[in-house]
Amino acid sequence: MDWAYLLEWLNLIGRWSHMIVGIAWIGASFYFIWLDDALLTPKNPADEERGVGGEVWSIHGGGFYHAQKYKVAPPALPETLHWFKWEAYTTWISGMFLMGLIYYLGAEVALIDPQVRDLSPWQAIGIGLAFIVGGWIVYDLLCKSPIGNDAMVLSGVLAILVAAMAWGLCQLFSGRGAFIHFGAVLGTIMVANVFFVIIPGQREMVKAKQEGRMPDGKYGAMGKQRSVHNTFFTLPVLFAMISNHYATATGHHWNWLALIGLTVSGGLIRLWFVQRHTHQGNPLVLAAGLVILIATALALAPRSATDEPALAAGDVDFPKVAAIIAERCATCHAAKPTREGFAAPPKGVMLETPGQMRAYATMILQQVWHTKAMPPGNITELTPQERDAIARWIKLGAPIR
């Protein structure tokens, strides 16, 4: 079997699996954050005597549901107790599978950009893994330190470190590689919170009940802290997952600023939704998130004075431009790519005929000139002069005759 064809199917199956289990994890996480914030004081005094701290009634799928949360634990454990953990674990496993398949196995194409930092594949992979592991270690130590006792101080410190991480990754990797590793660090923190803190705490509480002891409430408090952190990381991680499709952000010379801006915007928007659970949603929080989102988009917009190619009358030589595209772009963007590792043209974009080149002219201008994200890592060594020639051709109407 052709290796490129096999990689294509592994990529497809990996992405599909990652999306399925990710939806299951995020859906459960969002639901329980809502559930916790929507709890009301029990109406029945007997429930309070049994240790119930809150309850909520809901309707879904044609049925009524009555959920109760105990302040610490119920008087006796039920026969069946549902746990929520494998959604998180399988999301991380499938995500790291994709990371290895796309960014590590194909490091020279997807992860390394010699114009940013000339790294060997093993150097780039080592740095990426160091960020993923080190991010969790630093975060966990901060949560366990005295700083972790003050939510506002901890949030401020984490915000500074996350911003520094965004900047640092963008100084080391290609834009795509930096953004996906940023998401991988936050995603790993989220999963590690489940594996090392939330689930062990729940096991200890269950064990205490089985042994006839009153569970220590600190485990519930620790789990709640990490769950809240996880919910605010969610939207930035989701953006990082899809960012490789948007070279406008990943390929910009201020890509680190875009990553910070979109992370802050996602966190604020998620905060507003969490506030709405208790009917206390502050519209200023949502407005701030949207303003930062819009400001980020405006900051990345091309500037006519500096980002547009100079247009010289008659300075269009389509045969020359077509030869450049054929040599530098069509090795991947062809019905049958000749570039190793590609079984099909990326995004289905083919640039083999004059008509195809003209049809995708606007996309080519964005990717080749404005963001310079293509070719990835400039693997085909497209020169600045060749980029200029392509851009001038497109800005003058992309004539093919």
C-alpha cells in the first residue's frame, strides 16, 4: 500500500476520532459546569438533612430530570455510580496521535520554518514535547503553591505565563506548529487535571464512604478549581485545533499577538456563558471578548502601504508566473502530488492549469504574499522575487493570456 495513501487515511480516522471524543468530553464538561452553577437550594427540608446542597429540575428529550448535588457525599453510595474520565483520556490520546502523525512525522513541512528558527526535526520535536510536559508541571506547581489559594492572583499569573508561552512558541516554530502546540499544552493541562487531580480526589471520596468515613471536602474543592480552569481553556484549545486552516492568523508576522488576542477573547466569551448560568451574565464581559476579537482581526489586516505588491504597468508575464506555480506549488497542489507524504492535494486545491491558477488567485495571494504561509516552511524555496511576481500578476487581474 502506498505510504502517502495510508497516511491520508490515518489522518482522516484520527481527526474523526478526535472530534467525536472531544465533543463527548467538552459536552460533558460544559453540562456539569452549567449544572453546578444552576443549582438551587433544595425545597424539601428532608433533602437538606440528608446533605443535599443544591438541586435543579430540567426537561430534555420529552422527559423531566431532577438532579441533586450533595455538599460532600450522600449518606450511602448508590449501587451504580457513573464516572466521567474516558472522554478526556481518549481526546488527549487521539490528539497526540494526530500531533505525531502530522507535526512530528512531517516536522519539516508542518512544524519547522527555517525563516523562524532553523531546527532539526528532532530538536523541534524535543522542544514541542518539553513545552507540553513542562506546561503541566509549572501549572500544577502554581495551583499547589500559596498562589493557588487566591483565584484572582492565580488567574493573573497564569495569564502572563500563557501569553509568554504564545510568544515563545511563535519564535520557535512555524505558525501552524506554534498554534497547535499552544493548544496541546492547554489540552494536556486539562487532561492532566482530570487524571492527576479530579479522578484521584473522587476515588478518595468514594473510598472514604466505603470505609465508613466522612469524605474530606478538600478533594471536592480541588476538583472544582481544576474543572473551572478547564472550562476557560476550552475555547482557546478549540481555536488552536482549527487554526491550521487560517494562515491569516498563523502566518502573520504578529501571529503571537493574534494567538494571545484570540485566547483572551475565547476566555472572556466563555466567562460570559458561565455567568449566564446563574443569570448574572455581564454584557460588558461579552462585549470585551468581542472587541478583542475584532481588534485582533483589524490588527492582522493587510496594510496597503506595506503589504501590497507594487504594480508596474505591463509587468505581467503569465508564462513565467505559471512556471513558478508549477515548480513551487503544484508539487502538492495536483491531482497526483509528487511531493512525498501527500496522497491528495491539500484542501482539494489543484494548480495545474491556467484556469485553476486563476480560480484560486485570491487564495494564492493571501497564502503566498500576505501571510507567506505557503509553501509550508517554504519547503520548495519560493523566493521573494517569485512571490512578488505572483502577487503582481494577481493584483493586475490574473490574466492568463
